[in-house]
Amino acid sequence: MADAPVPPSLPPLDRAALERVIARAAELQARTTDTADAMTDDQIIALGREVGLSPAYLRQALAEERTRRSQPATGGLLLGSAALSAERTVRGTAPEVFAALDVWMQKEEWFQIKRQFPDRIVWEPRRDFEGGIRRLLNVGGRGYALSSATDVGATVVPADDGRVLVRLDADLGAARRGALGGMAGGVAGGVVTSGILFALHFAAAAAAGPVVAFSAIGYFGARSSFSAKVARVQLVLEQLLDRLERGERADNPSLLRLLAQAASAAVPRRY
């Protein structure tokens, strides 16, 4: 009896093809997987321990996954990312840390709670009359840099006995879109000016000058302005973590007291 034909060997897959195969297989399995195959937090943490992952970071990843929102991608290449973050391990419990952050955000930065979860709170700026007066007069002398953010979130998860991992993140998507709008306005102004010069029969090099100059001014101006906002917001996030690390607990300052502090700071001292 003749031997069965041997099937030809298939060519090996390169790394990119292998990643596509794995991703596709995971997608197909996800479509056919029912809730019985889902894993609880404890099961995920236990699985992570087996491969050497920190439970604290696993809890943080779980908290962020449950509150995940897509970040606007427009402008990332031109002006940089609009998503800022800072994290640190501090002493205390999650309720204590959340309480301190909530007071600071609501009473000092004039934010309000946007969404609240067991291990995460998201705040957004208040846009009422009192908030406008505080920012206009710079009450307290803080500058209210966080008002540039669309929202600010805090994730707090246990790290070990007596300590928690705190992650703060801020979304400057609206500020970046504003900077991009200013840049687009500069380009549009240059195009209009160059069009007028072309219509007046200026030389091509001279007529093209405004669109080049306006575009460059708009780009560097937008980048400088947005970079300054990013630096200020990042500094405030780090300062909040500094206060938590020092064990500070926030009080509830009234507007009258803050106005009195601002007035006192404005009065020149006599020596």
C-alpha cells in the first residue's frame, strides 16, 4: 500500500503575523464567551500573583478599566498628549485620601464631582458665578491651573498595610482643541492674506510669505501656550500628592476667609 501523501509544511509566521493571529483568536473567543467564563477581581489578582504582578497595580488597572474613557487623539502629534497623570504610594486609607482630595478639589480648586465609584472619583470645574469670581480675582493666590482641565480623576487602591496607591489624572482635551483652533485661525489668516497678494499680482515668493509666517506663528504660539498649561497642571497634580505624602488633611475654607486672605496679601507691608 502506498504511503499517505505528506502535507507540505507551511511557512513560519513572522512576529507581526503572529500578533495578528493571537489578537484575532482573542476577538473570536470573546464573541463566543459567556458570562460564566468571566473572572472576578480576586481571581484576576490571584492569576496576576502567579506571573509576578503586584496586587496594587492590578487593583489600579481594574479600577481604571471600569472607568476607562477614550482620550481625544486629535492634535497629539502637533501639540503633545492631553492626558496627564501622577501617582504615588502614601500612608492612609482610601476613605481618608478620597475625603482629603474631595475637599481640596471642591473648596480650593472649585471643582464638583462628575462621577463617583468605590475606588475612583472624577471631578469637573464648576462654571458658576462664584467660581468665575474666584478665578478672576485669583482668590488664595493659587492660579486655579486645574480649571484648564476638562476633568480630573483620582484612583485609590490598597497597596499594603497602612498605605494606598494614589493615581491622579487630568484631561486637557478642551485646552488642546482650543490651541489647535488658534493655530488653524493663524493658518486661515495667512491663506487669506496670501490670496489677496496673489490677486494683486505680487511675486509668488512674496505672496506665499504670509501663509508660511502666519502658520509658523500660529503653531509655535499654540504649542507654547498649551505646553505652559500642561506644565502648570502637572505641577498641581504633584503638589496634591506632596500634601498627601506629608499627611496633610484639608479643611473647608469659606469664601469670606479666602477673600480676606487675598485682601491681606494685596496690602503692602510697612517695614
